[in-house]
Amino acid sequence: MSEYPSDGGNDGPIVIANEFTDVVVRKVETRNGMRLDIWSPRRGSRVLLDAVALDCLSFQEPELITELLSRNPGQ
């Protein structure tokens, strides 16, 4: 059994959506290594996160995420 969860061999982007927004997530190879590409079509914004940034997100307190969600991007 693998230490890491398997995606079942599915290729292509993952779309996560609800009534408020939709986000497209995909794994991309860059000159500097593998990144997670997170794109918000409604906002037209995109971020590429490497393993260190994703690891940092994984140990944040839920209150930080709540604070980030309360901000109004673009103002």
C-alpha cells in the first residue's frame, strides 16, 4: 500500500465549485519543479504553490483561514 493517497490515475484538472465560486486545480511542471496551479475563473486570479507553500498551509490554524476568507481581494 502506498504512503500517499492515489488519485486513481485520473488526469486533468479538478473543478471544485459551490454556489459562491468555482476553482480549477491542476498539477503543473515548471522550470522550478512541480507546482499546484489554483485558478479562479470568476475572479481571473491564479496562484502556483510549491510543496513548501502547501506544507505551510497544512499546519495553519483554522482561524487564519477564516481571517483570509474575511478579506476582500482586490481592494
